[in-house]
Amino acid sequence: MQKPMLSSLTPFNLTFFLSSPKSPYLFPKPTATAAAAVTNFSLSHSLQSETLEILEWPSVCNHLSALASTSMGSSAAQKAQIPFGKSKSESQKLLDQTAAAVSAIAAIGSPPSDFHSIEDVSEIVNAAVSGKLLTINELCAVRRTLIAAKALFEKLKALASKADSNRYLPLLEVLEDCDFLVKLERTIGLCIDCNLSEILDTASEDLEIIRFEKKRNMEKLDALLKEMSSKIFKAGGIDSPLVTKRRARMCVGVRARYKYLVPDGVVLDASSSGATYFMEPSEAVELNNMEVRLSNAEKAEEIGILSFLTSEIAKSEAEIVYMLDKIVEVDLAFARAAYARWMNGVCPIFSSKDGKDLDNGGAEIGISVDIEGIQHPLLLESSLRSLSDALASSSRSALSSKDGNDVKMVYRSLSSGVSDFPVPIDIKIGYGTRVVVISGPNTGGKTASMKTLGLASLMSKAGMYLPAKSQPKLPWFDLVLADIGDQQSLEQSLSTFSGHISRICNILEVASKESLVLIDEIGSGTDPSEGVALSTSILQYLKDRVNLAVVTTHYADLSLLKEKDHQFENAAMEFSAETLQPTYRVLWGSIGDSNALSIAKSIGFNQQIIERAQDWVERLRPEKQQERKGLLYRSLIEERNRLETQAKMAASLHSETRDIYHEVWRSRTAENKDGEVSYSPAVQTSKNTVDLRGMRAEEASYNLDMAIAARESQSVLFVVHGMGTGVVKERALEILKKHQRVAKYEAESPMNYGCTVAYIK
């Protein structure tokens, strides 16, 4: 068989370099360092994953999945596998891709419709590599994907050629290294008609010849059988001429009593009633044989063609997988762009490390985080749900029709704007600030504001626009680590406080100079005085080890840190004294009150309870805390003294016991005669005692044998058999008398009732 050949393909190789520690025998310190690095990486990855859950990052990704155009992009978003930039430059590249996609949607009204013809053929490729023969439909899926991917690239190139600048270059750079396997696509097209799902005659010369011969042979066979069937009909042997196939052979129908009309014919089958035979005339035997041979040859040739195409796809595995990855990258860029247009998002910029950012006029800006009017993305859920429903309906329609016109209508409406809910907030933090302490009332928005900053950092790192005004600026963070919510764990025996402290301890271990740390209600869940002390120490530690730490608290003392160190900054959540309601605005540089008593009073709480609470507030002022600390200190000293006394008593008792043991041993040794074996003192302990009471005779025998075998030489074994019916005792004495390891044994005595002492050789 002659098969069409594709040009040789250059495989795409991915090489991963993993550094390995030196031999532990020569360089023990690097090995320990490497092991610590692995542990640190694992802990860092675990904390980052938990932080993503805390900040509800999967919900943001789920919103993106509704905007993805391919099943691969949608799946990646649903699994929260949106890529983050591993460096500031990588995140900037993602933002540039999003900006290019925003321009493309503005130009054509929606993401390119070619996305909808791109299928996830990774499983098909894997099947080909494993040696499984691909079907016609699977081969056609690969061909459609190659055609659509190439068309997508050409469409982006056409857009770029019409633009005055390089605005589309970031998207083109993603796809320019892809091999779209044009020759493979054309080869599949020459071999298979994907509209009819059949292999073409021109797939190979042999197949063309076989099908030609098969057609000519079938024409002869059909003519012969029709003539024979007509004769049978005229002779009354059948109601109407009947030519059919039975057992893969062509034949004619004839009534059973007229079978003589087909002389030397072979009965292949009969009707269910037995009245009609299906017979193969002798003249048709050779033609039927030829038909079978040609059909088998055709099937073998088709399998050969499918096998050839399967092998070509297997050879192109690296190119196809690489191309699919890049398609997903572009698809996610368009999804981020659609999301940005829906929420009227703006592109963030990353502030520099040295604090020398310049404004449009060239003047230096001394603010590290400058975000104006940002809204929490997840609080727009109701609007996004309507968008998702519309997109899902449009996507299903587009996938069925292979036409994206209906999606364009949805995307044109994305820029219509969003509501003023949730309340926008401003976040402004100077370059020298390393720790921000946010105070204010409950339900005032402290945690939501902190989460908004965390999500903004993650979104910018992933190349997403922010729902803010102007041009938001913030640092690039290598890690965003959060301790928000109740860390209580009954399974791990952690209280709320210990759960928080355990997590903060891990955060301190992995945080770096480029990390963002978010801690909600730091130091809560324990004694307020100790909570303030511990919180102060943690914040002092963080200020020298992270890029930025933001904490919320009800401890007024933490707001005093700013007075002693310029690296600290305060912020408060505004509370309206008139309405007794929070306004959710952040007041930077201010100190907030919790307003717990005011809130309780506004909702009609018992006045007596509120007045008593006010008295307690006065008592718990910082100046009253010293007395409480003194009481705690004295209590701890008393507990330490009690434990020391108990430890001394235990040590004395242990020493006396050892003295008695050695005295007994020396006395036994002195009593031994020359040449007589010396045994250890017959002092009964749990280790040299076997208790047979309550056992049946067979079980007691087994346990006694095991105990004798386990004892060391020249030792004693106390066999506790009790009295009972005496069966266990008799069996025990019988075993001790005959056992080769038992030198002698002493029967029970009034001092050792129900117990026999055996001496082991």
C-alpha cells in the first residue's frame, strides 16, 4: 500500500533541571539545607493554597470560567488553575496579554469565533501515543482543532496588521512559536471526508484499486442475482423478486417447495416460519467469494490508513500539546479581558521596590499602594450570575452552530457598567510603611477591606484588571498569606487561639521580603493583656521581614506602635455617630473604636447590662493591667515550686528502689557455691511475669511456651496460674518439668500463693 507521507517534525522538548544535594557523607550541611528547603516549599505551597481558599479565589476563577471560549480554558478556570506570574515581569506579561485581548474584543466585538472549533484533543493524542487506533471521528477532531488554531493565529495577525501600534503583539508572541502542523492537517483531509465520516478512495492507490474491483464485482453479482430472482418470480417461486444478504453473502429468496428452481444452490438461511429459503445460486458462489475477499482487503487497507494517521499524530504529540497549552493561555487572556470590560476594570501597575515611581508629569510618587475606589469583586455576584447565564446560553448555541455571532451580542453589552454596590474603598499606603493596623467597629468592613487588598494583589499577579478608578498601583508580592476566620480544629485538638497562633507561626516561617501578610483579629481568643503583648511582638517581627503586613484588631494599644516607629501605620473604619451605622469607608492614619456598646445600645440592649459593661471598660484600662499581671506571675511561681517538689520525691523513690535491687543481687551471688549458676534476683515485675489465669489449658500452654522462649538466660519467670479447678496449674507444672530451658522451679508457697517461680537456663 502506498501511503501519503508527512515531512519530518521537530519534537518539542521540555527539560526540567532539578538541583540535588551533595552526598550526605561529604557535605552534611547542604543536605540539611536542601531538606529544609523542600519542607519550606511544601509549607509555603500549603499556606498559599489555604490563603486562596480564605480569600475565595476559586469563586473569582469560577466567574472567569463562564467567559472562557474553549472547554480547556473553562475547565482550567473552574479548577482555579489560573496561572500566576512567578515574577514581576511574568505578571506584567499577563497584564499585557489582557490589555491586548481588551483591544481585540473592542475591535471585533467578542473573542474570535475560531475558539469554538478548538477541541480538547489531549486525550486523543494520549491514546495515539499509547498505541490505540484512532477512529475517523477522533482524527477529524484533531484536524478541526489544527484548522481553528491556525485560523485564530491568522485572525490575530490580521488585526495586528491593521493596528498602528504593537498592541496585539503580546497575544501574537504566545502563538508565534506554535507549529500548527499544516501538512498533518492536509494529510488527514486527503484521507478522510470529515463531513461524511468516511475514508476517501484517494487515501491510497491500493484502496482505490480494491474499491474499483469491489464495485465491478458487485455489479456482476447484483445483475446475476436479479436475473435469477426474476426467473423464480415468473415461475411462481416467490411473491416478488427478492435479492438480499445472509451470512455476509448475497442470495435470492425462494419458497421452500420451489427450491428446485435454484439447482445446486446453497441454503444460507430460512425465514422464521420456514416457508422461505434464502439460497445462493451456484453461479454466484465465486462472485460472493470475491466479494468477501475484496471486503476484507478493503477493511485491512482502511485500518492501515488509520494506523498511519494515528502514528503521525503520536509523532506530533509534543507540538499538539504545546499548541493546546498556548491556546488556553490566549483563551484565558480573552476571558480576563471580558471580565475587565464587564466590571469597567482598569489595568494595575506594579510599584517599584526602591520607591522611585514617577507620575505622568515625571514627579516622584511616595506611595507604595495607591488604589482608589476599588470594589470587592465577589460582592458583584448577582450581576455576574446574570452574565454567566447569558454567556452559557450563547456558548451552547455557538458550539452547536460553530458561529460566534450570538456571543458578540453578549460581549458588546459587557461595557455597560456596574452598580455602585459594593461601597468603593480607597487604599493608600506609603513606601516606608511595613505594617498597617486597622481598627474599628464590628461589621464595619475591616475584614472585607483586607480581603479586597488580598484579592487585588492576586488578581494583578494573575494579569487581571481591578474594579477600581484611575490607575491602581500596588507592589508585586511573591506570596499572599492570610490568617482570616476561625482556625479551630477539633480533629487536631486546636482551640481558636492555638489554631490562629499555629497558622501565624507557619506564616512567619515562609514569608519573605516580597510577601503580603494579612491577619484578622490578631491576638484574639486569649487574655487581652497577653494578646496585646504577643501581637506587638509579632508585628515587630513582621516589619523587618515582609513587604507589607495588614492586620485588624480591637486592641487600642496596637495603634500606639505608630508613635514609636514610622514603619507602622494606622487605619480605621468610619462609623457614623448619628446613625450608629458603619459607612465602610477607610480612614487612613486614624484610630477607630469598636463602638460595641453604642451598637448594643442602638439595637435595644438592656440598659443595665450596658452600664455594667461600661464599668468593666473602666476597670480594664491599661493602668489596671499591672495588678492582674502580678497575680498571674505569683500563680505561675507557686505551680513551678509544686512541680519541683514532686520531681524530687520521684527521684528519691527511684534511687531507693535501685539500691534494694542491687542489694538483693549481691546477696544471691554471695550464697551461690563454686560452679553453681547464678540467677538474677527473684523480684517479680511485669516483664518477668506471665499471667495464665482465666485461660483454657491449650491457650495457657501456648502463652507459657512463648514466655519461656522470650526470657534471657539465667533469669527467673513468675508463672501465675491461680487455683481454680487446678487444670491450668497442672498443665503449667507439666510444661516446666519437661521444658529444656527450665533448670528448676519452685512451687507456690504461702508467701507466693497461686504462683510458681521458674529458673531459666
